[in-house]
Amino acid sequence: MTSPLPLRARFTWLAVLLGFVLSALAAFVVLALAEDYEYIVANEILRGQAEDYGLRLANGLPAALPQTNRLRGYTSDAPDLPPAYAALAPGVHEDPGNDDIHIGVFDTAAGRLVFVIDLGDIEVMERHLHLLVALMLVLGTALFGILAWLIAGIALRPLRELAVQVEALPVLAQATRLADGFGHDELGRLAAAIDAYQTRLVDADAREQAFLADASHELRTPLAVIGGAVEVLADDAAAVPRQHAPLQRLERGVAQMQRLLEAMLAAARRRPLQAETVAAADVLREAVECAFADGEVARVRIEANGTLRVARREAVLLLAGLLRRLHAARPEAALRLRREPARIILEAAIEPAPLHEHASARADVGTGSALLDRLATRLGWQLALSTPTQVVLGLDPAAAAPTTA
């Protein structure tokens, strides 16, 4: 399961954790050294005092044990020696009731000597050191996080550049050489993997185009045979007169199937559409003739002027398909087609009321026909089915040529 955090944030949090661990270890070392330093200072001072005074007393030299606020000395039989100190074993000890006080008990040539030293100044320094260590822990962790965020941004910059290059790739399959711009590291491997994937897409697209070419040839052949047979039957003088109408409808159906096949293959292929400037009324009229070639619907009204720059065959097929769908939704209705500066409106209406000036605010994109939707996309038209009986086609700016009165 992938983390919801961005890669840069994950790297930063890991660095923050590492910074906290390292800062905590440094704090532990500093505090341990401070404790050792206090013990070493107390041990060396007390031991030095004991050796010095013990040597003097053993040699009969005058030596008064110190009795100051910081350092006091006692012999084992001194009446003012606290009983708790007299019971201690040789060595350096801390006063259980006061951490500032250290007691040194030493056996010398002059007998057992007890020295007591007050290291309150060092204890104050330790308390300050604790605050400093806590501050170091917080600041060290924060510093690790800030540096990690900056370093991660620099380290991930090539990855962002790769993402920009991938986003800029066209929709059509295209071979790439992204790996040439990166080193032989993990990022280079990722770029090479993208290059390999693009190569596989190009190969798959080539196979698809070869399939479409074969399918086009194989589908055209039987349609041509059927069309030829229909023409022969229609030209046969011995044909029964009542068969003329069915043969004419069959001939028109074959022709429509051929146009549908050509448009379908053109929509599926990668070749660009051949746009031309045509009169808008001619395109709409041709679409009506293509949609109702057998005269099934005669109530069609066209309101259009100006020109359109479109791929005529594909535009006619799209409009004809939409007209047939509107007629299927309302067989009893009259059909209206109107061209506006930036759109074409197709509507089926029973009453001869004016057309809607604008599409409904609630519109579904798509007609339910994959071919018609794809044709609209190929033409660059925005298709909106505002109601079951109204379709609005938003024209590509290049197709909406200036209109004339």
C-alpha cells in the first residue's frame, strides 16, 4: 500500500526522525560526559586533599583540616563528623539528601580522613546544560527537517523535469529518448522504462493501423460486390416494376454503409482530416439527404448562412447520425437545424415554436454512440445532448468561419 504523503514529505519526515535520533544520542553523550566530569572533579580534588593532609599528619607537620563552606575535612574520630559520613566505605560518594555534596572517604598513613566538598556551581551548570541539551534536541530536529526539505527539493528536481516531459508527450504513440537526458541511476532506469513503454505503444499502434488497413480492404470488397449486383438488378430491363423501389432503397443503403465505413475508418486512423471551406447550408442539407435518403422524413427546416471550415464527409456523417437519433426519439416531430456563429443546434419539435437560444444548463456529453462521439472529437466539436430532442454542437474556433448575411 502506497503512502498518501508526497515523496518530498516522506523524505523530510524520515530526515526529521533521523535528526531526532542523532540529536538524542548527542544529548545523551553530553549529559553522560557532564556526569563523568563532575565525578572526576570531585574524586581528584578530594583524593588530592586526602593525600596531602594525610602525608603531613603522618610526618608530624602542622596541618589543620580545611573548614570552609566549599571544602571541609574530618578525621575518623572527630566529634563533629556526621554519623552518616562516618559509616561510608572508602571512596567518593554523593550525599543522598543533597546532590551538590560529595563525600570522599580515604584511608591514609595518618588514619581515615573524610573530606566533604560542595559542587553546587557544577550542579547549576548541569541544570543549564540540561536546558541547552533540550534546546539542541528541538533545534537539531527542526534543522534536519528544514535541510531535508530543501535537499529533497533539489534531489527531486530531475524527477519533476521527467514528469514535465512525460506530461508533454502527445496523445498519439510516439517513440521517445528521455533516458538520454539522465544518468545511469534509478531515475535513468525510470526514463528508460518510459522509453521502452512508448516503443511498445508505437509497435501496438502500427499493428492496429495495419489491422485497420486490412479490415478496410476486406470490408470494401463485399460492399462493392453488393453495390455492383444492385446496379445490375436495377438496370435489368426485365425487372419487375414493383421491385424498383426496394432496389433503390437497397442501393442507397449500400452507399450509406460505404460512407459510414469510410468515416469509421477515418475516425480510427491517425491521419489528419482534410478540412475545406463549405457553405453551412450545403453541409446541413447534405446531412439531411444522407440521413433520410429514402424520403422517410420530409419535414425538415434548415436555418443557416455563412461558411464552415470542416472535414465535409465526417461532418455530414456526424450530423446525419444525430438527425437519425433525434428522429428515432420523436418520429412524429419536425426537424430543425440552425447554425449560429459558434454552434449548430439540432432539434425535433412537434409545434413550430422558435428554437432555444441556449442549451439547457444540464447537458450530457455524448450521444451513446461511440462512433458519433469519436467523430465529434476528431472534428473538434463539443457535443452536448441538452434534452432527448435537442443536440447542441459547439464548433471548433477554426471551423466557425465568419458568417455572411
